[in-house]
Amino acid sequence: MTTPQHADDFLHDLRLRSAAEGGVFWMDDEHLAVFEPTAARQVSSANWHGLVMHDRLIDTLRRRHSPQMPWTRIRTAWLTQLHALATAEHTSDLITRMRLIIDARLGDDVDLVLLAQDVAVRSMLPLALTGLTDRESDRITQDLDQKLLRLIDRDPGGSLRHRAHFAAVQIRAGLVVRRVLRERAAGRRARQQDLTDPIVDLLPELGMDRALDVVTSVLTAIGGPPGSAAASVLYELVRNPQWAERLTGELRAVETAAFCAAPTKAAPLTHRFVKEVLRMWSPPLLLMRRARTSFDLGSTRLEKGCSYLVSPHMIHRDPRFWQQPDTFDPDRFLPGAPHGPADRAHYVPFGWAPKKCIGADIGTTQLIALCHLICTRYRLTVPNADALTMACRFAPVPQHFRGHLSLAPPDDAEKQ
């Protein structure tokens, strides 16, 4: 297992090499690092172009052939649904779900990384897959939780028994998704306003196995990065009490209706805070891809079939593009700030178009909402806050991050 220190050293060495070699270099004989913003955008765009869903291996072996499905068609269906979900009512419902989850842990000594994961996943799950029974919801959440624990190296386990349990949990979650798709398509279960529902309409062309893959990709997306980002928000609030005080002043003055209607406009300072958290701690730290076509990158050529890595984290910490990149300063996102991003290509916490994360807007809203709750409704107490550190694994993970939450006094929470 890679220790946090080894991972930090590895990333530090990569940053030095990237700065020295212009952001594009061979890490070894098989893996090309593409950490230069323009090159990363071009490679990501070309690699995504024309991508289709092919038959799964089991379908090929059984000679069951389904029509090719462009990923752009699936993405368009999701974006249309997300647009319908971008309302003040849905934002209010999201905040209510987050609040209820936190309220249940008041007064406890809690692992704040796991609490952040719980808040992020359980509040977002209805947007991806709703209309579930309690048992179905528990099975989906259990699968997402164990995947996160494996990614952040929390008791990953290597025994045969552990791997069998991991697989069994995945299978049970997959059976839930299959049941939902099948019953919605047959009219035995009500259609819902979630990201699974557009896939029901595509089911005849996709087939059940590929439809399962598509829905699972959405569930996996809400099961890792959002929780990591939420934990990083809590980490920076605790580490920067002066910023927490500034956010509290802004958020207490915001009317609930205005906040739910347009969080980024109603709370611009908080939005800058969230943007800076995502600049410094955008998960995942490294993304490995396989080239679907060949690319010429100046003096380097990436051949089809070779592996390459891209990394928002590397771009966000590159001193060629950011002044004082290791300093936490949300005001770098003020218009015209000299230490801010040179252009959009240098700030990519949700990836690159046209494959940029479809949940970028709702994810940002969730993080701003978390700030709103922590700064106005609760008091978060963390012993030895100055000694907290962040470990770099699959995603940034605050270390030994424990504390407890209590309700803010009534005068502090009057806006709630």
C-alpha cells in the first residue's frame, strides 16, 4: 500500500518534473504525463470525440449485438434532466436532506471525512436514483461507501473474504438498479425526475447490461469526488477561521429564497471560497486514460493505445500559471486579481469539455450549501485544528479529522 507520505512525495516530484519539462513528459516507457493546460484540453477533447458504447464482453461472447450508442446522446439526456432539476425547490430539498443527516450526528465525536461523505452521497442520491425503498437505498449507499473506503485506503482489506464481500455488495447494488430500470420501463414503478429516468427511455437501444453500466457510472460519480470535496471544504473552514468568519457574515445576511434560487450569485464570497477549495484539492488527483487516437504534442507523440495521465491538481498547483499556488486565498478569484487564473484553461476542477463533469453546477451548489449550514446553523469544533494535515491518495483526504457539531445559539441561527 502507498503511504500518504509516499503519495505526497510522488506528487511533489511530478510537480517539479512538470515545471522543468513544460508539462508534457514520459513518466516511464508506457505513461505520458499531460499536465500542460492546452495540451490536456486538446487530448481530452480528441479522445472523447465520437466515443460510443460498444457491446460488453459478455454480450460479444454470447453474440448479442446492440446498436452503438454515442456517449454524447447519453450526456445530452442527462444535461436535459439536470436543467429540469436546477430549481430553487430542488436546492431547498437538497439542503434539507443535508441538514437532517448532520442533525442526526449532533454532539457526537465524529470522523468528519466520513460524515462529509455521508452528507454528500445521501443528499445527492435522490438526484441520481430516487423512489427507492429503505432497503434498496441502503444497498446502494453501502456499495458507494465501500468503494470510497477502498479509494482513500480506509481499511481496504485484502483477504479473500473481504474481496468476496466487496463483490457481493456490488452485485446486490446492481440488482437494485436492474430492478428499478425494469420496473419503470414496465410501468410497475413510477417514473422519477432523476438521472436514471432518461436511461429508461434508451433501454430498448442500450440493453439492460449497458444501461446498468450507465447508471452505475452516475452512482460512482456521486460516491467519491463529492464526499472528498465536502471534506476539503470542512478542512479549510477549520484551518482558516478568518475565512469562516467572513463566510458567516455573508451567509447570515442572505435570504433563504434568494440563496436557493441562485447560490453563486447570492453568496459570491462563499462561491470564491468553494472555488479555491476545488483549486487546491480537486479530486481525483490523477486521471489515467488510454489514447483512442494518436496525438502530436510538440516534440512528443502519443500513439493510439498508449496510456496518458491528466491532472487538474497539477495544473492548479503549477507556478507558471498561478502565483503562490500553495497558498489558500479565495480572493484570487476576484475579477482582475493578479494571482488568479490566467484563463479558463488553467482552472478545470470538473475536467475538460466536452467531457466536463455533468454535475459541476449541482456539485458547486452542494458545497456552497454545506458552507451555509456549517457557518449559520452549526458550530464545528475540532481539537488541534492547526495540526491538521491533508494526505494525497486517490483524492485529498484530511488526516485524523475528528470533531463534533452542535447547533449554533438562536441569535446565530436566526436566518434559519
